[in-house]
Amino acid sequence: MLYHLYELQHATISPLRMAADASKKWLRNPANPMSYTHQGRAAAAACDVFTHITHRYGKPEFGLDTTVIDGETVPITEEVVHSEAFCNLLHFKRETDHLKTQPDDPRLLIVAPLSGHFSTLLRGTVEALLPDHDVYITDWIDARLVPVHLGHFDLDTYIDYIMRFLRKLGPNTHMMAVCQPSVPVVAAASLMAAGNEACQPASMTLMGGPIDTRENPTEVNKFAKQHSLDWFERHVISHVPLPHAGVMRRVYPGFMQLAGFMSMNWDRHVSAHHDMFNHLVEGDGESAEAKRSFYQEYLAVMDMTAEFYLQTLKVVFHEHSLPEGTMRWQGVPVDPSAITKTALLTVEGERDDITGMGQTRAAHKLTTNLPDSMRMHHVQQGVGHYGVFNGRRWREQISPRIKEFIRRHDHEGKGARSAPNVTHINAAE
């Protein structure tokens, strides 16, 4: 019923949005005298903001057409190298045939979060890593687009996908988890280590991940803990309605996750749209477009299967199964102490209000048989959750540390073409 009400609201507002869009174009038409007045610009700006906030955005594009290697511009081609029902393994293929020296860079699998936004949220993450790595990413598929007959998808399936992707990419693949995937990534590495698989990752980087949410719990952690799984099932789980391909699939709708995200910083979002309105009135198109571009990405959300959402709540936030040593994958115990060949780097943001300080670092307590020479921890001062993997500090301070760590622990000894500017790295205690 919840999803049906959302679709009804969207359909009801559609005529108003179309009218506002037509009014905006009329008010900005140079042939209209009102376009030269403050009142006309204000009315057009109001229509613009209204159409923006009521539009339903689909999956954005990565839009990474080129990168730069050794000062040379290199074209990028996106190619799907492996497909599962709920995820595509996407390769950012660097077309380097024209280079005099062919790069021999580490292979990196980025496991994108499955938490409401599309993997394109990591556009800046991928962009910073492309010059120095052969990059692959998990491109999760919106659950409302997956027909019911293709089966279910839960946390166990997620872990299975990660292991399949690592086997597909082969030995000496490095792995990075951004936020939510940290627990399944550690689980996958643990299971592959226990089986002494050749394709276990050479290194794993965990960024702002909820390994142990009992450490400095945030409001998000407290909310998840305060409510039972039955409460979540009653209040936020719904069935996908027609006309979507996944009709009748039980999901946690993306619009519910978006509402939760925005409620955490409601004043900031209202202020941002007020600023956007003022920029449009003042004719500052560049500033307005920057706001618009950010929110076109931020407002684009996807559904998650109900079984994945509820199992994640249970395992990660309620029972703390990984740090407690009780986590299982398809009945098989998950033991991080089995990891001895996968180097571990953890990264946290000082001002992270989603994953508290210490939650990601907790991974070092679990990998008890990993030598100190293969582990490292970094706290980035002055950044929140998203600043850990996007923005200036990510590009200038965090990504160089990751590049250096990956190069140092590459099993084939691939050295950096130019040493990253690393000024300080904190080793894990």
C-alpha cells in the first residue's frame, strides 16, 4: 500500500510539474517582457525549483569518458564483464593502445554500497583511482526492475556475488568497500581465506564501514537498534506495484531511504534549495547548476529487496554477528582470523555522522592473524561520511594513501609510476 500511495502522489503531481515546466519556459522566453523583471525571474526560479524537487530521477550515468595517465589523455569505455540478476560487474576499460608504455597497474574491485543510491554516487571515487588502477565496480540493479521469477537476494547472496566477482577477476585483485559493503567484503575475504583460494584479494580497503556499530554509535545506529525487525517489516517494507518489472517483489523502497537521509540534515537541504532559488533569480547559472547536478544524483534512488534489508539490520545492527564471531554464510562460519594474505587498510572520517569513529577500525581486532606489516588505519580530519570517498580531501589526501597501500601490497610488485604524495599514515594499533 505504501508504494501505491507513492505512485499515486507522483501521478497526481505530474500535471502540476508539467505546468510549472511550461511556465518556466514562458517566463524565461526573451520575447516575454516579464523575463527582464525581478518578479518574472523569481516566478521562473520558483517553477524551476518545483520541477526539480518533484521530478523522479532514474539511474545517472558515470560520464567518465577519459582519464589521464602519465600526462596523456586516455579514453574510457564502460563494459559489463559479468552479470548476475541483481548486479553487473562494470569495467572502466582504459584504451591505452596509443601510449608508448603500456601501464601495468593493480586491478581494483570497488564494491559500491547497496543502500539506496546507485553506484554512480562513487563517480568521484572511480575518477580519482582510474589513472593508477584497472578499475571494476559492482553496479547494483534496482530491485523494482528485477522480476520475481529471478529469485531472492539477501546478505548471503551479496557475499556470494563478491566471491564470484573476485574469482572472475582472478588472483592479485585488490578490493575496496565503501561504507555498507564493509561487512560482506570482510566476510567474503574470510571465507576465501579459509578455503585458501587463489583468488582471495591481495588487499582490502574499508572506508566508513559499520564493522562494529557498538563503537561510538550514531543516531542511525541507535534508530536501527531501538526498533525490532518486525517494526521495520511493518513500517517500511512494501510490494513493488505495476508497471515495474519487479511487480509484487517485497522491497525496502528507495524513497523511504531518501526520506531518512534527508531528515538527518533537513535544514541543510532546505537551505540548499533556497540558495538554488536565489542563484536562479540573480542569474548565477553556474552556482545553480552545481546544486542541481548534486541533487540529480542525490535524489536518484533505488529499491533494495526486503530480505537483504532485514538480514542486514539483523546481522550488522542488531546482533553484531561479525564482531561477535557468530556470523554465518549459508551455514558456514565466517572467521576473519583466517585472513593472512589480504592486507587491510581502514579509513574513517572525523565527522562521520553515519558510521561512528572506531566502527571501521574494529576490523583490525578481528583479523588477529594478520601481521602488523599488512595493516594500516587512517583517520581523515575534518570530513564527514561522504567526504571519505568524495571531494577535495578524498582526492588530495585519502586516495594517495590508498594508492600507495595497494602498490605496496600488490603480489606482482607493481610499483607506482610516480610516488603518491603521502605525508602521514597512521598504522593500526
